[in-house]
Amino acid sequence: GLEVQARLVDGQTAVQRIKFNVAAESTSLLPGDSAPRLQTPTLASVAGDFSQITSAWEPNPALYQLSLDEALSNGKPTVLLLATPAFCQTRFCGPAYETISALADQVGEAANVLHVEVYAGLPDPAQTNWQLAPVMAAFGLATEPWVYVMDANGTIIYRAEGVFSLEEIMATVEA
């Protein structure tokens, strides 16, 4: 658990206790693990209908050109964002999407940059009872957003949950 004490403007002290569990080990894939080579939706696989593959308000077509298995097989570094901008349980999916979209524009053909939605059943994941997309189980995830960076061989070299910067991801891709 956690206890936070804060001194208020009027001089009083406020105390808040929060209980939570911390797992002994992560269930998600770690740096050094091989990324799963699975087929993920692409713009071509949904006949150009963005609403079937992303909840982003302004989708960047560059993020939906390759399936994850294709990206991991072409000898380039791969950046994968697992997020759901419209249905996010945190406030971080939209900013994460914008960061990855900007990254895709900056790296061009030097790296693969992909976005895969957290939920199956777009455009209305409620119709599938908010079922997670298969990629989430493959990476051992139940929360969002997450970003993974894989080297040219498909080995995970970096991962982050929640907030990350363009510079942070760019440095990892260029390493």
C-alpha cells in the first residue's frame, strides 16, 4: 500500500491511504524476450476502413501498413504501440498515439512503427464485451498504453507503460 501526507494551504495535514497489490514478477514480455510474430490488422486487411482498426481521431496511415509478423521479418527495428485512444482507461493513450505518430513521420522507412488497438470489435468494442485483442495476451498485457521497441531481429530492447517521450523512443530506435 501507500500513504501520502500533504500539508494544505491552511496548515492542516491531509492523509490518504491507498491499498494495492504488487506482483512479484511481471506477466508481460521483457527486454531480451523475442516478440511474438503474430498477424495484426492492417489498413489493407480492412479495405481501408480506419474505424475497424483504430479509435484514433486522426489516424496516421503509416501506422497501419504492416502486420506485426511482417514488421518483425523485414530486418528493421520495430516500434509497437498498444493503446486505445478513444476508450483508454488512463489519460495517456491519446498522447502516446500522438508521440508514436510523430515518430513514424520522423523515421520514415528506417524503422517499422505500428499501432494496434487494445480491444477487439472496433468500432464498438462494447459489442464484444470489451474483449482484448489477441496481441494483448501475446505480450502478457491487461493495461494500456504500452510501447515496445524490437531490434532488427525481433528481440525486445525496450518497453514502457503509460508516459514516454519521442526523444526516449527515438534514442532506442537509433541505438
